[in-house]
Amino acid sequence: MAATPPLPPFPATSTKSLKLSHSPLLLSSKNRSNFITSCEIRRSFENHRNWTIEHFSNMNNRDSIHSNNSNSFSSSLVSATASQLPMKNSKKVVLFYSAETKSLAYNIASESDAIELRSISWGKFPDGFPNIFIPNAQGIRGQHVAFLASFSSPAVIFEQIPVIYALPKLFVASFTLVLPFFPTGTSERMEDEGDIATAFTLARLLSNIPISRGGPTSLVTFDIHALQERFYFGDNILPCFESGIPLLKRRLQDLPDSDNISIAFPDDGAWKRFHKQLQHFPTVVCAKVREGDKRIVRIKEGEPKGRHIVIVDDLVQSGGTLIECQKVLAAHGASKISAYVTHGIFPNKSWERFGHDNGGNPESAFTYFWITDSCPLTVKEVMHRPPFEVLSLASSISASLQI
Amino acid sequence: MAESIVVKSPKKHVNLFYSLDCEELANKVASHSQNNITLQNIKWRSFADGFPNIFINNAEELRGQHVAFLASFSSPAQVFEQLSVIYALPRLFVSSFTLVLPFFPTGSFERMEEEGDVATAFTLARMLSNIPISRGGPTSLVIYDIHALQERFYFGDEVLPLFETGIPLLKERLQQLPDADNVVIAFPDDGAWKRFHKQFDNYSVVVCTKVREGDKRIVRLKEGHVSGHHVVIVDDLVQSGGTLIECQKVLAANGAAKVSAYVTHGVFPNQSWLRFTHKDEASEKAFAYFWITDSCPVTVKALANKAPFEVLSLAGSIANALQI
């Protein structure tokens, strides 16, 4: 395995030749513990290679931060959510993508001038193993590079991993892996000795991505199934956990009955994952209760009566959980029922179970069913079929590439 | 003079897990070992989304035991599910872990001729190098006739590659032939010669080579005497079979009495082994024997010993390797 190349020495004279691309700020002593600074130091070497250092630390949204230092660097205010980064700080990113994610990649690139799409030549040898070529590999030297992956089945993992392991070693400035949906996320614990937690396998595969000149690979993923999975990753990868909930919130604001919406969580797990992001909505929490042999969904807290209920969860597989919840919520008087999941996995076309409620049938159909485009194969199938609406992660991903 | 007494260390008892494709080979390995190898079971299932739902039976009984896994990556789709087991077994407090991967696929895509080539042999070596260590230290990784000798160095420190070869099986078989003393070994190119010639010191050797003539690439005899001999072409693997067929033509044209072939790995994508089966007089005269090992179980099942194919089993060799 290659050792990290030592960073080029930072000569003292560079301070004079700095390009200052941000407005000057003052760090007040009160706020020193809660600040975010973004430092961009650029120095052009003879070969026109740009070398960038970026530092971030956490911040709250206090606006009263100013800096009047004028010696080595200037800093600018950057807010905690990536989507609010000022566009003038854009770093140029070269974005590669897998065959499945082409459509999403184009959407991401259209969100920002700073993102350039590049293609890869995906072939197969007769024995079925990948025959891949990255055109113009020398052209990405010194560039920030990202790869938009989709592991919709075990077979495609081995087609994309060779590219993911190869790109960081092509003298890129940094490498980011965008994997909107982290599959195997539900298989993340051993209840019996002998259980195989495939989430551990996948996290290990990704933790083994070679580091690049930009240090550890950034891994952008949305609404990972279990919060504990953050710690399955090794030191050579920096997981960046994003969420699709902001997209849902924006969509809900546009609804005519936006003031009549309550959020329902199908179980405590979903509540733990999402309630903090949805605090200003009334909530209903469901729970599965054992009654003899059967497991029945009950309402644990909250009042659905007369409300437009939106059931929120991270993913959907067969849809059974959502349908059970729907029945209980309708029985308790919900006037309309919709659902949101970040990841519409829907194996074996299970999306067919979800019909469209045009009014008055909350017990048997859904008003809206929102999914994101994290699972591109599903998106193709449900795109134009009510109740499904696809909320695109493109702008969120585009912003996260700026981190 | 006192006789030297060779004291062999007691045989290791090994618990052998295997992928579904390798069940037959695993059974043969176990039967070679006279109770030193116990076959173990895994529940291989899938979730509705296609991802593996695997359970290792009797996991607690593996504590303090030597454990091995017999893998077969005949297609990219199988890698993830077997890798999940391979990454999990070493952590079950076993006393050592050995991965037997008779055929290392991607082996022929192991170099970057241009910037932008993606050498999948590097990818696979990296994935295997990331196997967690166990109480027995690094994982032993048993591979037969890897395509490029340089690939030994693609592996990291947490695995100990053990490179075996199927050639001894071939030599044993050749000695059984009625015309054993008339056998000459042919290598289809310099690569094969580099890989194998040292194991054939007692044989006369023929080397072929591909020569460019205009647009075409033609196989020619580079060195050696063919006329009147039973020539056995030896290589590590066969894909489409084109190389072997070209060689056979040249050898026959140069007077070979019989031509046979041996490859360790009968990859034969898309049933390309059909080009060699005896269907008519012409094909019967082309190859007298075609030996492959059982490193590629999918092929072995498909060709079911149809002439001229004969399968030489790696079982005994693997059973011995597990004792290392």
C-alpha cells in the first residue's frame, strides 16, 4: 500500500502571494468556542497545480463573528449546513458516475457550474469481470474528484469498487464517494454468534479506499439506517451523514394543507432517527405490540384525527410496515395519509401495493408517496405514477461536494 | 549409522467452510484427510433486496479451532456474499484462518499500460488484503497458478499468499499414459514458459510465439522439436480457447503425432469449451486429451467429463495446503 506522500513544504513567503477570496472577519473572544472558519490558501506552483488546504470546525448560527487579522489568512463565515455555503467559495469538482446514477449525476451537475461531469468506459471481459477504463486520467491530476455510486445489488458492487479504489491514486487533490443509499444498513448487528452483519462488510470495503493527496476519502450518504454505523468505518474514510428530510420539509410547505400536517413515525427507531429534524410538526408515534402470535401496530402517542398524516421512515422494502401504520392511522380518523422514505428500495416491485388516494380513502391508498432519487432503479419505475413523487437529492449532493 | 527419524508435527484439525459452488470440491478435500478436516455449514440466503442474509452454524464451536473457507469467485456477483463470510470468520476467536481461492480471477488484468486502465487484480488483492487478522495472525491465502507472478506483491501484510500449482497433478497423469516417454511439453507463449518451465526439467520443451504479419497475429514455433511426439500444451488458464486452437494447428502442421492440452483453470466463458469437445473426426483428432483442474467448479459441472476433457482434482493438494 502506498504511503501518504509528504505534503510539500509551506514556504514562509507564501503569505504575501495569497489570493484572498473571502471577506475579512473578526473572531470575537466570546464566540471562540463556537465558530467555523474556512481557510483557503492557494499557491500556484510552476506546473499550474493548485494546492488547497481547507479547515472546518463546528459552528452555531451566531452571526456576530468578525475578524480583523491581516497576517496569514482570512476566514469567512460558513454555516453548518452544506446547502447554505456561499457559491463564491465553490471548488471545482470532477464528478464520475456509475451507469445507474447517470441521470442523478446530470441533475447534480446542472445545479452548479463548479461540477464537471466525466464519463468512464464500462466494459466486461467475456468471463464477466470488469474491463474499465478512465479516459483522460492525467487530466484529473490536482483536481477534486468525486464518484457517484449506487450499490443496488451485490453484483454491481464489484463493478464500481475498482474505480473507487483507483481514482484516489491518480494524483487527485481529493476524493469523495457519494453513495446516497448505503445498502445492508439493516443487517448491522449480531444477535446470535454466527450472524453476519453485512453492514460491517460493506463499511470495511469502503474503509479500505486508498487515501489520496486530500487525505481520507469523504463518504457522503443519506439517512443511514442505524446511527451506530457511523462507527463501523475506519480512519481512512470520513463519513458525512446527510439527510433527505429537508427536501420533505420544503415539499410539505408547498402543500395547500401545510398547516394540517402531522408526522407519524412507524416505530421508535424512526422517531430516534428523525424527530429532531421535524420538531415543529405535531407527531404521532406508532409501535408494534405483541398480541399472542401476532404483531400489531398500535398508536403509542399523538392524535391523528382530522389530520393529513405523513409517515416518515428511512427506507421501504416490502411496504408492510407502512401499510400496517396506514390502517391504524386511518382507523383513528386521519383524513389523508402520505408517506416519505428517503430510500425507495421496493424489491420485487413492491411499490405496486401503493395506490393513489384522490380523496376520502386514507385507509387503502396514499395521497402522496415521496421518495428521493437515491435508488435509481426504483425511480425509473415510479417516476410518473401517482402517488409517487421523486424529490431529488441533486442540490443537496451538489452542496455536499463543496465540503 | 543411525537412521534419521523424521518426526512429523501432529496434523492440524481444520474446520472447512465452503461456498455453494465448491460443495463437491469441499467434500473431496475432506475425504482426503482422514478425519483431520471437518466440513462445516453456512446458511446462505438472500433478503428480498438481493443482499445476503447469511448465518454461520455452530459459531461458538469454532473458538480455538483452525478454520478455512473454500471460495470461488466465478462472477462479480458472488464476491460480496463470500467476502462477508471471509471477513467474519477470523473474528470468531478461531485459532487460525485460511482462505483457499483456487482460481484468482481478474489475474490477467494486472497492469496499467495507460493511465486510466483499472487493474482489477489490484482491486481484488486489496479486498483480500483487508481480511481481519485472527488469533493465528495473518490469513493464509492459498491460490493455484496465479496468472502473473508479480501479483504476489499486490497483497498487504495481513495476508500470507501461498502460491500452489496444479502441475504436479499433470505430471502424475502424464506418467500414466501409454506413450509417456513420447510426451513433449509446449508453451503457447513466453509468459507460459516463464511460469512453468522449471517444473518440467525432465521433459523436452517446445515454445510457441505470436508473430505479427501485416494485420494478423500468427502463432509460430519458436523452439523445440515436435515431429512424431505427443505434444501437451501447458498454460495457466483458458478463456475463449483461441490461443490453444492456434497452437494446435501449428503443432499438427509441424508433425505432432498427438496434441493435448492442460490448463489449471478452465474459465471457458460462454461455454467456449464446446469448441474442444469431440463431435466429429476432425475435432477428435485435434485434441487427444484436455486436462483441467476443478478450480472453476461451474465449468467442471457444465462439461461433466465430456471427451476430451478430464478433470484432475486439486482436493489432495488443498488438503495438504491446509496443513501448512
